[in-house]
Amino acid sequence: MMNTKVKTVNKKISKDDFKATILSDYRLAAEVRESGAQGRRDVLSGKGSFGIFGDGKELAQIALAKVFRHGDFRAGYYRDQALMTALGQYSPKHMFSALYGDPELEREPSSGSRQMMNHFGTRFLNDDGSWKNLMEQNNSTSDMACLASQFPRLVGLAQASQVYRDNPELAKSKPGFTNGGSEIAFATIGNSSCAEGHFFEAVNAIGVLQVPAIISIWDDGYGISVANDIQMTKSDVSEVLKGFQMDEKGAGYDIVKVMAWDYPALISAYEKAEKLAREKHIPSIIHVVEMTQPTGHSTSGSHARYKSKERLQWEIDFDCNKKFKEWILENEIAAQDDLTTIDKEVEKFVKEQKKEAWTEYQAPIKVELKEVITIFNSIAAQVNIPEIADWIKDLNQSAMFGVFRRDYLSKARMLLGMIVNENIPEKSTLRNFINRINSENYNRYNTKLYNETSTSALKVAEVKPTYSEDSEEVDARIILRDNFHHMFEAIPEAMIFGEDVGKIGGVNQGVEGLQDKFGESRVADTGIREATIIGQGIGLSLRGLKPIAEMQYLDYVIYGFQPMVDDIASLHYRTHGGQITPLIIRTRGHRLEGIWHSGSPMGMLLNGTRGMYLCVPRDMTRAAGFYNTLMQSNDPAMVIECLNGYRVKEKLPNNIGEFRVPLGKVETTREGNDITLVSYGSTWKIVMDAAEQLERAGISCEVIDTQTLVPFDLSHDIVESVKKTNRLLVIDEDVPGGGSAYILQKIVEEQNAYNFLDSEPQTLAAKAHRPPYGKDGDYFTKPSAEDIFEKVYEMMGEVNPSKFPSLY
């Protein structure tokens, strides 16, 4: 019953074929609508937790699907059920499997139910982490619930086609990623989400770049209960966007407004937009108005609460499926009996799909339930625990309707606690059952936050920088610059872009001369638009390129933080290993001065971006080594260079471009016996200075540079230092409880360093407020060498007060 692809109607075809196409479209629209109706009932009955459907959006999405080709990309949202069904990547059975939360990928391939239903995504990766041939499939980048969050990545998805078209040799070398740059990036968005900044930022960026994107705005007049007059100036987003219309003043968009119920007009609009995008790389915005949402926003409530009777009646009268039916009958394409027959077949088919999805979801759970009830009965026969009988009764009753693994596993774990002192063989059986279920569900729900395949950065072998006796000492930026030149020569997919990156070679000259040598396509300036700079990198990396997206300063990352948190960091996890964005984010920070250039919000990054790697090199040699490592992998990462390190002298390695710094490996930069000092980035140098002062005071410090915060000390080398010194101080310039607290948890808890401590482990961080401007502002706000000296001296004074009397 599921259409593998809607048929086009723009070619000359026979009357019978034309009729078949129209009825196929009618069947698909009816199927999606019936799925939503039955899905809503399943949520209200308790089988599903939450339902959100594409009702009222069917006809426009069917029209869009007619111009979507293999190799094209979608960046959409949770209303696109008809589109995904039309593209052959979704079915009622998929929808119900997702609605029930079935965690098996063969039944819910978008995410293994890690995401809620109607959040779509195509699998881009094979099980071994290698890329599929994306030109042989329709590609849907994984959806997010965050409104307009699909738009930053749209910029890069569309730009990749331009990059490939402008570089034919590169395109030839990437056959699985492009067909000569002819691919279109399609975006869909609801009308109210167009009020989000991400939407306007992306629309502007795409208009500037002139890349092949087709943006569809599904306008049903509301954002949940809030009408357009509150959402948008003039209550009309295409009126607001008129300045983006291409005209004699310059390039821009073709902007079209079309009714959601006008089938021929929708077909025409998308055919025109496709031709402009695919042939000329001119973007389009199709504003689809007079859409309806016949059952309200979601299963959380009825739209009758906020729509007038007149509006509710209008939505009945102008429902796209109803109007499509009227058009078919008025044009005598088919008779009422034909459509009635389709409606009945669809209702039966959806019911069958729903039943299959529920049965397949429940079958393995019921096998496990039967097993645990057998164990419960066996224990009850030997131990007097009255609760067991009630549990068995409740579980059997639940099984008649539907049971979840938590229902019986929670009881099994409680029972194990009750019989822990009983000497019965069933105790071992119960324990084994619990461990097995926990292990299986760990794989279902807790894996693939990071890439663990052979394409992981953790599998890239270390190559140390080499030097000769006459190795030149240079400004450290030269090491970065020369390394980037070598990288771009060796890796044709490499790109870098950001504010001031192109013409002037970066604010600190780290990419000096790169644009002159490799061209504006690969080394580019961007506007001041951090969210879509990150988005460019996401989209480009999803299309087989190797982008480096530059955030000029670390505190500017906040502008681009949302796509980092919700898209990059969660992508591999939320697709159950189906997609990954190997983007490198380059920035600089640490030891900055001023409230708005404070430099080290590490706690924010650590807590918000799990799923990305976080590299904090202390110098530019190590920074260059991280870029070399990451370029060989399939992982997203951020590299934070030291802003005060570009003019510091470093030796120029002989093997520039070849050396690689491993992720997750710490480096001991000073041996010592009395205390272990752990730091990173620019603060490392201050720690080293303090260690020199402490040596003169009779205190021997071992200094360790973490090098990366994620991953962190994979070999657990720091605890080996603590075993020797029995004392630990973590120094960091983040706020108290930020990066230093994270590091302490890793060492004390994960590495079990508490077993070897003779003194309380401590942290030394910056003040809780942002640092004021100026040298003194920095000195009185962030750890200085004197602060470190006094902190360590105080800790040693607690051990030996006679040798280290109080300073104050």
C-alpha cells in the first residue's frame, strides 16, 4: 500500500496514467490522515505517550515530493509525514512503531525510538561507520523538535552543491556525495517558527551565497494557540520577506505564495522552484497558505479551545484532502465510488499496519514478561513475600493491554533487594535476568553518543612532532598557518570559513595566504552570523566535505551554541549511529580580559555538548596536531586555541602537517613528588610558573596538561600521579564548579583517586562573576601564579605546619 515514490504529473501521459497518478496521490493523502486519526486514539488510550501529526499538510507535501530526487536533502520538521511517506521512507507501520516507542531499528529506522514519533531521518552511515552512497537514496537529515533548528544546517546542505559544482575534479572524486552539484536542499518550516532568529539568519545567508535551497513554509495561521497577527509583522511572513525577492537590484529568492488546497498550483510552484534551484542554483521560498490543522497542534489538547466557530468551520471546508476530493470529482477524473473504495481500503490498511506494529513491539516484551513471572512464582513458592502475588496479577492484567519493560524490571529489582539474604538458587536466576535486561537496554538507549567505529578520532595513531638541532623558533601562528597550507594541499575536501577568515587570513593571521592559494570556495569570509556559520559546517560535513567553522572568539560561541547542543552533539546518538557531522569548530579564548571576552565558559561547553570532542591545547603545535588528527576522522570536535599564544615563540616542527596529537591523552610537563597540579590551555603556563616558585619553597609539583577535556585521560594516567603525590589540585579559569569540578569528578570518582589521597582534593577557579576589563581585572579575577602558590602552600601547611607556617 505504501507508495515508493509519488508520480510526477508534469509530463505528457495517457488519460489512464494521469488518473492512476491522481488516485495514487489521493490514496497517500488519505493514508497519512487516517494514520494520524488512529494514532491520536492510541495516545489517548495510553499506548503511546505523545502524538504529533501532519494533518492538513498532505497535499503540499505530495507536490513537493514530485520534484525531490535521489541525492537531494531534506531539513524539515515533525509535520512532514506525507512527504516522507511519498518519498518511500515512512509508512503507517513506521509511524505506529515510533508512537509506541519500539526501540528496534528494523522497525523504527530513523532513531530506534530515541526520538518521538514523526521525527524523521535517513540512515547515512553503514554499521561500520562508513558512508552510504547518498546519491542513491533520498536524504533526510535528522529532525529536531527545537523550532527552526533545521535552518542553520540548511545553509551548508545547499552550499555543498555549489562547492561541488564549482570544483568538478572534487565532485568526480566524491561520487557518493554529489552528482555534479545538481542536488537541492529542501527545508520545511511552520509559519510561526519563521519568527525565530535561526530562520532569518539562514534565509539571509542562503540569499547571499545563492545556493540551491527550496524553503517551504506550511502556514496554518497559528503557532499552537497563537495566531499570525501576534507571530509576524503584517500577519504574513512572505510580506515580511519581500526584500529578499530577486529583482533588478540584485540576486535573491523567487518567492511564491500558493494555496494549500490547490493541487495544480502546488505542482506548478514546485516544478518552477526545482528548475531554478537545480539548473541555476537560485533559491526559492514557497509560502503555502490557507493550510489547516484539523486536530490541533498535538494530542496535548484540542484546537477548539482557541479557534472560533467560524475558523473551525473554515478548516473543515478548506481541508486540503476535502478540496482535493472535490477537484477530482469536479474534473471527472474519478467517480465518488472510486474514492469511497480507496477510503475504505485505506482505513483497513492502516488498522492492519497499526496491529502489526503493536504486535511486533509487544512480542519480545511478553516473552521476557513470561520469563520473569516464572521466576517470581518460583521465588514465591519458597519465600513468603505477599507482594509477589499482587505483582504477578498486575503484570498479567497489563499484558492484556500492553506492557513496558520498566513495569516488570522495577518489580524484579525490588524483589532482588527483598531476597538478598535468602539462600535460594532463584536469587542467581533473578540477578542474571536483571543484568541481561539492563545490558540489552543499555544498547538500545545508552550507546552511540560518540563514534566508536574505525572512523573515530580515537583510532588515529599519534605522530609526534620532530625537530632538528637547527629547527627555527617562530611566532606560534606560523605553525598553524603552515600546517593549514599543508592540510589543504593534502585534503581537497578541507574548507575553512568564518568572520575575517578570508581576505585578512584571520584576526590572528593563522590562515594567512590561504585564500589566495586555495580560493574563496574553500577559504571564505562570512557575515556576522554565528548560528549559521556552525550550520554551514553541519550541512557541508553531512555532504562529505571537511569543513572547519571558525568562531572568532570563544565567547561568540554562545550565538552558535544551540545548533552545537541540539544538532551536532546529539546527532550520532539520536539517529542511533545513522548520521554524524564531522565538523571541526575552531575558536580561541582563555585568559581574556573584559566581561564580553571572558574566555573560558568550559562548564557550559562540557555540559551542553556531550557528543562532541573538546580539545584545549596549551600551544599552537598541539592545536595543529589536533586538527591533523581530527581531519583523519569522522567526529565533531571543537579546538580552543590560546588567544595569548599566537606571538609566543615555538619551534617549527620538521614534519609540519604530518604530526598528530591523540585525543584523550594527558601530558606530564613537570615531574614532582608532593602534589599533582592539573590544568590546560593558557592557565597551564601560569601553573608551570607557580611550580617553579613552589620548588624554591621546598614543594615538588607534578604538572599535568589534560590536553583534551572530552575525551578525558582515557589511560587514567592522572591517578598514577596521585598515587605518587597523594595530593591533587585542579586549576581552571572557568567559574567555580565549572570545568574544574568536571575534571575533579573524572579523577576522584572515575579514576578512584580518593583511595590514594592524604589531603582533601581541591580546585582553584576564577571568580563566579565575569572578569572585568584590564590587566588588574584579570589578576584579581582569575588564578594567578601567586594564587596557585598560596593554595598549594596552604595545602602543604595542613600536612606539615612547622615546615610551611601560615603565610597570612
